Amino acid sequence: MNKPEYLLVLCTCPPGKAAEHLAQSLVERRLAACVNISNPVVSIYRWKGRTEKEQEALLHIKIPAAGWTALEQAILELHPYDVPEIIALPIGRGNPSYLNWLEENSCTD
């Protein structure tokens, strides 16, 4: 039996209630077992031909890789941005007990 793979998904969003709502919705839907909110981060980016600077929250979302599609769809549905950042990085190693907890508390169907 193959070991499950896990992802760390990064997503920026408006700080405060918007970040908390998105994080709580993902956990309540069992799309993530845990979401950490780092707040504030300063983002400098290009948008519609201009350089922009905004304070944002950065969500750290840990999920089994099998849940990627459902998580991405939920973020696109709930997120206030036209083009939200949704980037997934593989988790190469982790505390086995934590990864088991992550698997048990995330729905991957």
C-alpha cells in the first residue's frame, strides 16, 4: 500500500474576517484539517499593468493530496479575489502522528 501524499497549500487573501471565514469554511467542510493564518504579510505584485502593494493574510493549508481538487474548487467559490493565489507544495516529510491526524480529519472523497 502506498503512503498517502500531503500538500501545503498557500493562499493569500484579505486579512481579518475574510481570512478567518475562508479558513473556518475549509476546516468545517473537512477540506483541510488545519489552516494557519499569518497576518499581515505585505504583497507587492503586478495587476492590470500596475505595481500594487497590499497587506494580506497568508493561509497555510495542509491537506492530503487526494483532496486538492475539492479544496481548489472551494477556494475559488469562497475567495473574494478575481484571481486568488492557490499554490500547492508537496510535503516531503513530517511527523507521522501529525500526518495521520491530517488524514483522519480531512475528507478526500
